[in-house]
Amino acid sequence: MNSNEMVKTAVKALDDKKANNIRIINIKEVSSMGDYLVVADGSNRNQVQAMCDNVEEFMHKAGFKLKNREGYANGGWILLDYYDIIVHIFAEEERSFYDLEHIWRDGNIVEAEDL
């Protein structure tokens, strides 16, 4: 499993649904739970759920296995665990409240084209 390809696939799926502020955080050096976090937000819960559906579809078609999904019914913060990467999809207000970029500031922000 190539975590760089997983990230690129997830980012493409998020971008396809007009995700806001997509951020990729390399956590390889600061955590054993995975290689990357992908964080994005949508303007409302329906968009957040559509983004989640799209990520799941793109990842499945690429052959990547979903380990766990949480938060879909609420739609404020959806977590998709793909073993080596974790995708966090937020509604705007939840993203600013939880501020994962600050929590994971020891990781490195990277661009998808640099993977």
C-alpha cells in the first residue's frame, strides 16, 4: 500500500466535491498511527457527507481498504481511517473549533503535487 497514492486519491475525491482548505499533514515522524492526515471542510453537512461518499468511492475503486468510518450520521466531523492515512472531513464551524492543524503542528504540511 502506497500512502502517497492514497493521499492523492483522497485529495482528488475531495477536490471533485469542491472541498475547502484541503491540507495534508505528514505525521510519519511524530506518530505511529499513520503517515498522513488529510483535512478538509465543506460549507454544510450535505456537502460534508457528499465529500465522504466521494472519498470512499474513489478509494474503493483504487483498491484501498477502509478500516473505519465515524461521524457520518451527524455530518459535522467525519473520520475515514485507511490505515496509513486518516481523512478528516469537517463542516466549517467544527473545523475551526477542533483546529487539527494546530494540534498536529509538529507534523509537516505538504502539497499533493510534492508527494
